[in-house]
Amino acid sequence: MRLGLALPVVERDGSPPGAGTYVEGARRIEAAGFDSAWVFDALGRGFLLPDPFVALAAAAVATSRIELGTGVLQLPLRAPIELAQRVATTQLVAGGRLVLGVGAGSTEADFAAMGAAYEQRFTTFGRHLRALRALLAGDEVDGRRLPPWPAVQGGPPILVGSWAGSRWIPTAARELDGWIGSGARSSWALAEQGISRFRAEGGRRAVLTNVATAMTDEPSPDGPDDPVELRGSAETIAARLHRLAGLGFDDVVMVVRDHRPEALTALRVTWPRD
């Protein structure tokens, strides 16, 4: 199982991000031995997150090994042809290390901010997903094409983020490159349900993202109905990582507040490298 880390959204002292936040954050993640760095997507919730592709492009030029992922991008809020351009450009800059996690979205405020129809998000998601894949392959959509550069022909791996009971899990397993679940927005029981459905459909890569993580004296609860968190001693975190690996997850993406190099290294050694 691989370990990823969300890019920092503030400086190490908690102050707002500066010019080097994403570049230096990505360098620290790679130097600590993590396998990937990820960004999230929020537009109408009263706080500012970085543009996912700008942040990943900055991370790409500062690193050479780690994967760079969106976990997840709300597809109904973007025009497919513009998104295809941004994806192809980021994939090119990243040297093929981009992983595109996409979803239908579940926060109504984001749709209101963009003037998009929340009730139609699943229909829009399916339509935009088909269009995006076609454009990245160089096909025509509504009379328009974006012939991709040879280095990005076909686009990056695409994973679908969804709830455990979502109708999109079979699509993620049979037609795409994987499935993304959320630790913060599901429980241990739901995470197990989701990965079981995905594996039963023959799915390949399964990622659990947005997993709150911290070295603390008191462990967070981990009952069936509790959110999936990695809070506690190094031994507790290691045991919970073993539990997630046993369920069948291929990647776990941690969200931490402490991005000091020594703190990241301490987290990384809780799980052996593949």
C-alpha cells in the first residue's frame, strides 16, 4: 500500500500561503519518502483553496518522483473542453505523473457559487466524463477537437470518487482506472463496504483520501460508525494502516497540519515502502 499526503494549504506556522507554499510543500513530501501529493476542490464554502491544476503544476516542477493527484475534482462545475486543456497541460508539466480523481460533487454551495444545477449533478457528471475522455483521446466532441500532444495522448489515469453505495463504483471498476473513497466523509464500515463493492466488480486501484492524521497521545475512536482517521501514537497509526491495507486499499492519502520535515518523516516510517 502506498502513502500519499495532501499538499499544505497554509505555511508551517499556520499563516496564509505564500509564493513557495506549494513548491516547498511538495519538496518536503517527496523528500520524506511519500509516494504522492494531492489537492482538493472547493469553490463556494467561504474559504480559499488553491486552483488544483496550478498547485499541482507548481508541485510538478519541484519534484521528480511522486504522483500528483486531484482527490477529487468536481467535474460538473467545469466545461469539458477547458478542463481537457488544463489536464493535458498539467500532465505534460508533470511528466506523466498526474492522477485525475473526479467526482459528481456533494456540496450544494459549490454548485450555487458556479451557477450549476446541483440536482442534475449526476447526469452532468456522466456527460462531462464522457466528453473529457473523448477530448483527451483526440476525438471530436460537439464539433470541436483538442488534438493532444504525443506525450499526453489518452490523458492521465482517471479515478472516480464516490460514496460506498454509489452507482459509479461499477463504472470506476470496469471502465476507468480506479475508485477514490473519502476517510472524512465515510465511516470504517462504509469504507469496507465501498472497497468490497469495488473489488467485487473487478476494480484495480482503490484510493482512500482525506484521512485526517496526527501523532497524538489520545487515539481517535475507530468503531464501525466513526470516520476513518489516523490519530494516535505511531503504533496506533501503523495498526490502522495495516487495517486499511487488509481491507484492500492501494493508497491512503493523509491530511496533516504539521508539515515540518521531521514530522513528515515520523509519519512515513509508520508504514514500510513497497
